Amino acid sequence: MAKAVGVGGVFLKCRDPKLLGTWYAEHLGIADQGGGSLGFTGPESAGMTVFAHFPADTKYFGDGPQQAMINFRVDNLDALLAKLEQAGVKIDPRRDDHEYGRFAWIWDPEGNRVELWQPPAPE
């Protein structure tokens, strides 16, 4: 049966694509692929990707009109948050810990709420 096998990309409208691309590369370490695109390649990028739907009135994406939220898998949530704090990135003080991982949230320079997820260590 023909089916989707993963997410090929996430595309967002923004006021300043070059600035936002540079911010994500600098603060989250996402490799520049050229032409304004960022990407994950190689074995380090392997892992689960979730495609989920939320009710139209959810507050999970924050209080504003944001219609979508990106979730990035991270390798060390505490270290990344410390790095982002030093860089002056706006960080939500809330943390969620579950059997399927640890979560935190930040905002990019255009006010988009972004979720950071550290999956549990493999057993």
C-alpha cells in the first residue's frame, strides 16, 4: 500500500526568512542547507516524528493566534536551555516530564512558540 513514511519538511511564513533561518541555525544548531533552508541529515537525525492535531481552541501553542508549533528533538534539554538563556532567548518556565520524555518551550524572534523534546534514553 502506498503511504507517507515521514515528514519531508516544515514550511513557515515569516517576516524575515534569512534572520529566522540564522537564528535557528545559531541557537538550535540546525544545519544550513543553502537557499534559506535548514535541515537534519545523517544518523543523528533518526528518531520518532509525531504528526498530531489539536482542538482549534488549544492553549498548548500559547495564548496568541499561532496555528502550528514545531517540536524539535534535542539531545540535552538542560544544557540547551542554559545556552538559550545565556543568549537571551525567551523561555517558558514550565517543564513537563513524562515516561516518553521531557519538554520545554521557547519563542523564536518572530514570537512563534517552539517545543523542545528530549526523548528518554534508550534502554
